[in-house]
Amino acid sequence: QVQLVESGGGLVQPGGSLRLSCAASGSIFTINAMGWYRQAPGKQRELVAGFTSDGNANYVHFVKGRFTISRDNAKNTVYLQMNSLKPEDTAVYYCNADLEIESGVRHYWGQGTQVTVSS
């Protein structure tokens, strides 16, 4: 069974750092795209950062310079290093991926990991 498993969320003070991980497991042929979204209470889910199918990293403007996305292709894992965290970064962070499996390309979401930035 193909799935995305996230880890690394938690409670951190403003200005602190967290590193999120998302591992894709199962019978995967290719990872076409992979990235991170977030959803704060009462708000819509929004893109934070991601890798496109051509390997380029994209960031939403309000995390540029603070967040860094990286990947380990051998482990089918993508990371999100979050520095200089602000209270407004508080949200559930979801991993998202377009994975090529035996039956074709499918879109997957992780279960989400809570990030809380508070003093």
C-alpha cells in the first residue's frame, strides 16, 4: 500500500526551528512531484513549498528565506527545514505527492503533522 508518512511537528517558541519529514512508501515507480501544504484553523489549505516534476523547488512568498525544502531520492523522502518560525506559521502541515505506481499516476496526501509556534 502506497502512503506518505510525516513526522517532525511539535511546539516551538517564536524564532525557533523545526524539521519536518515525509517518507513515501510502497510500490512506487517514480515521484513526479512532492511538497508541503499547511492549513491553519479556519483557513484554506495552502501551498508552502514543493518540488516540481523537473526537480525545481518552489516556495510561497511568506516562507522564502526562512524555510528550505530538500529531498533524499534514495529514501523517497522530502524534508522541510523551518527556521525563524512565527506564530502565524501555526498550522497542520501536510505532505503531498504525485506518485507513479503500477496503475498510473496518483495523488496522495499524508495524515498531517501539527506545528505550533507559541511562547
